[in-house]
Amino acid sequence: MIGRKFPLILLLTFVALVACSQETVQTSNGSEANGDETLSSTGSESISLNMATLSQGSSWYVYGATMASILQDEVDEINRVDVLPYSGGYGNVDLLDNGEADIALTFNLNNLWAYNGDNGYEQKYENIRALVGGMDKYYVGIVMTNEFVDRYDITSIADIKEKEIPIRLLTVNRGSQGEMAARQILEVYGLDYDTIKSYGGSVEHTSFDVVQSSIQDGRGDMFIQVMTEGHPAFTEIAIQTPVTFISVEDEYLEKLREYGYVKNILPPNVYNGQDYEVQSPGLSTTLTTTTELSEDLAYAITKALAENKERLVDGHNALSYYIPEEGLHPDNIGRIPLHPGAEKYYQEKGWLE
């Protein structure tokens, strides 16, 4: 009997080992992973995160790669951060909500609109939470050709309504961040697409290259789009065609605050021929998550980014605008709740009243 039991024990042991090995995969650093979590060399659990950004080559993709490097170096619990080359300000909220992304770059405006379920969002995303805000400066750029400005003696968008000017407006594709900004700016001036058409003007939603050629060829008069300093499309337009960057007056900026915009000042000489300041509706990049992220991990992520600004700036100079102690300001995060982990860090630093 003893001779029969011994082989059976060996067989059961072999089966158990095979079963265990089937649930174990190798990670890129050689550690063993079980499901979504990995075991570090010390035996403690480590985590892989997905971070939603924008297409490869974009500023946000570079931001994401920079942040991923910092988080992997500074947060022991994080084994790997995969930078997703999609989906942009609007779409990244959906990626967070459906669990495809754990953290995401968004605009402060997207956070506000998503949380309230308006301005392009068909539902309320009440589970989103902010980690870091005010990471850079974006502007809503408004350019008109000098030929058009001189012909109608234009100093403000308000002149279009007052004089019923037949302007040919260009935006990027409908539903994008820039096209939404165009609609909102027109709205506070008492205009919309139909009104522009009623004046004999036109509205075209198209790609950047078509916008550039239309301005250059005299087939377009005004272009409205979200931009950074030195935005490639605006840079090319200003080089090819004499244009005027139009400011938005304080009374209209105040109305745009309802949508979450702030006042940003584009400094002189950013673009060819722009030797003056431009007052613009402003927005900024945030790092956003959901209530699903643990408090400890949210704390560690917030701390790592807030305490490594030099590395952020080394990755992309636009992040030089980031002031960690202002990263929690309601306007900078879209007036949504802070994640409790981020809130804990800011309280420890004495930045949260």
C-alpha cells in the first residue's frame, strides 16, 4: 500500500505546480504577475497603471511619458505605467469611467463639464476626482486676417454682431475641444453659426491643413482654436499670412467663467507679427482619476508629481507653468472634488485650507 501512495502524491504535487504556473506571467522586469497585480522582489504587491493621454507626438503624450517615468521611479507600489496614445480631453473621461484608464490627462473644463453632465457630455461622471491641476497654460486663440480686420475696421468679435459682418469662420471638426470653444465664445457675444450665416458669412469645420490653406488663399477670415504657446498651426498661419490675434474683453471673459475658463494673457512675440499681449479665455491640463483609485496610491502619485517639478519641466517646457501649491485650486481642477489621497497630501503640505 505504501508503494502505491507515493507515486500518487508525486502526481498531485506535479498537477498543483502546473496549475500555479498557468496563473503566473512574466512582466517586463522579470517579476511575476498574478492577474493585474505583480509581486515585487520584496514580496510586496506592485501595480500597473494605464494613463490616457493623446496621440503620439502630442504634448500630452510627452507629458504622459514624463509622468510615467517619475511615478515608476518614485512610487514603490507602481511597477509600470502604460501611456495610452488616446483619446484626448473629452474622451479620456470615458476611459476613466469604463476602467480602461486608471489616471488620465484632461482639461479642467472637461472635468467640470463631465461632472455636471453638460457641454458635450450626455451623463454625469460623478465618480471623477482630481489629483493635480494647473499644469500648463492653454489659450483659445482667435485670429483674423489683417485684410479682413482693415476692411471692416474690427477691434472685437462684438463688431461682427454690431455691424452684421459676413465673416467666414473656420474651426476644426465638430465636437472637438476647439470647436466647442468657438461655439462658447460666439455665444457670449450673442452669436452662433446660424447668425453668422444669416449675415452672409459661412462656417466650415475642417482639418488644420485646410484651415491653413484657406487663410493663406483668402478663403477664410477667422479661425478659433485651443492652442499652446507656439502652436504649430497658428505658427504656420502667422508666418504665411498677416493676421491679428483678437483679445476677449473682461465682460465676456466673466461670462465664460461659467464654462470654467480663466483669464490667460498670451505674452508678446509668441507668433510672427504679434508684438502685443492678447487677453484670452484660458484652460489648463489636469491629472484626473476616479474614486476607484486607492487613497494611498492617489497620495503617492500626487506627492511624486508635486515634488518633482524639475523632472516635469525637463520632459516638456510647457510644464514650467505648474505651481504645485496651486494645483488644487478649484479653477485649476475644474471645480470637481479632490481625490481623498490628493487632499491628504495637500493638507500635509499646508496648502489646503
